[in-house]
Amino acid sequence: MQGPIHGPIQGNVVFKPEKISIESAFSVGWAHTKRQFVPLLLVSVVSWVIPTAFFLISSLMGLFIPKDQAVIKLLYTVVSSVLSLAVNAILELGMINVYLRVLDGEEAKVADLFSATKQMFTYVMGNFCFNFMLFWGYICFIVPGVIVSIAVQFYSYFIVDKEIGPIESIRASWIASRGDRLNIFLMVLLFHLLRGFGTMMFVIGVIPVNMIISLATADLYRQLLRNTAPDDFAGIEGLRFALPTQEEFEESHRLVKPIHYTQPSNSSPRQSNSAASSAPAAPIAPTAPTAPTAQAPDSVAESDSDSEPDLAADQEPGEKQ
């Protein structure tokens, strides 16, 4: 007999109590890293080379500005900083796009680094709001800052995946992480331990570890999005048509199928007679053989005398008896 099922119940729908699985996220990250290590390595190298080259070129060009041209030097510093911020934002969004595409079964490509360029301004604004919340959170006795960093860290994934605004993405990340923030916090601690372990392995281990962590984080985002009811995102207009309906969500997350039971009605005599006639007939039990009855002597003699003429008639002429 099945035991009691634990978890929040809404009508006939029983939902899983946890939104994410740490083991599943790590296994997904490890599997995709093994399968696409070389393409991911190539994309990662390009994402590191571009900002490094931009920094070196901008620094060298700044050396040619005369020292007495303070205004020009200041303007050049501001412009180079803004361009550097834009380049970093494009590449960060591009890496998130690459990881999400890898989870969808596609191959990592360098061209995907620049496919999320149109969300650059949204990401910059969302990043500003995120850091502003972190700043005031850490000022308020650190704990609120930790909660914000755990609950809002998926805002960039919503910007890339669902193309929503900065405030909407922060709200969506806050809603999606609700109920499993402790598990997300434990996941972040494991990430830091893995990075430290990778650094100890002569720095070479940092490369595959970062791949595993990035893919596992993307899988965490997908788990949170998949296991959060669409009605919870009701106030976010950008997600209205980007998510399944509440009915589809409930059907996919139903653990106990409802049993439709109809009580039998009182049948009429005619229905009962027809039911009885339609029922298969019971097999007839075999009867025991009866013993032969003894006949009286007179009847036996009489029967013998009756049978003698028949025997005589059957004999051919000239045949002796």
C-alpha cells in the first residue's frame, strides 16, 4: 500500500516540495563539459582574449596623450571605460547564451557570443540595480546582502532567455528562487570550494571547473523556471506569453492522478433482468452414474421368449441351430 505523499497540495494536484536538485545540476554540467570541452574551451578563450586585447590597446593609446592635455586625457579615460563596460557586458551575455544553447543540445559556437548584443543596455541597467541592492544589503548587517545575492543572481539569465526588462528580470529571479534559497546558497558554497580545488591543481583545473559551474548554474536557472508556477509570475508582463499556462504546468507537475469515481445508480428490475440474462450461464455439474436395477425372473423369461422368434427369423434356410 502506498504511504502518504508529502508536499503542498492544491486540489487534486500534488507538487514536488523542492524546485531544484543540486545533484542533477552537477551531473548536467559534468556531462556537457565532457561532451563539448573543446568547443567550450574555444569560446572561453575568445571571451578572455577580446577584453584583454581591448584593455591593452586602450592603455597603449592613452600613453600617446600629452600629460598637459588633462581634459583630453579625462575624456579618453571616460570613453574607454564605457566601451570596456559595453564589451564586457556583451561577452557576459554571450557566454550565458552559449551555456543555455548547450543545455538545449546545440554546439557551442563563437558566433553565439555576439547574438545577445541587443540586450546589452538592459543588462547594464539590471547590473546597476543588482549592485545597488547588494551595496545596501551588505550595509544592513551583511545578511540582507547575502539574501539578495542568492535570490537575484539569475536576473541576467531572464534577460537573455526571456528578453525582459531589468526590473522585471530582478523580480522574476526573486520569485523563481523563493522556497529554495537555502539550497541555492549551498550550491554557491560548493562552487567556491570547486574553484579553490581547481586553483590548487596548478591553475589548469580552473578551466574545466569554471565550465562545470557555469553549466550547472544555467541548469539551476532552467530548473527554477520549470518548477515555478506561472501564476507566481502574474505581475511580470514580459513573461505572460513566454511561459506555459497554469493548467499545463499543473498537468506536468501532477504526482497523483485524480481518480474519477461515479457512484452506481439504483438499477430498475428490467435492467437487473437484462444483466442477469447477459451474464454467462453456470456450468452444469456432471451427474453420477446410476446402478442397474435387478429385474424379476418372470420378466427375464418373458423377454427371452420374445427374442427367440427374432433369432429364428434371422437364420437362413437349411442352417442348423
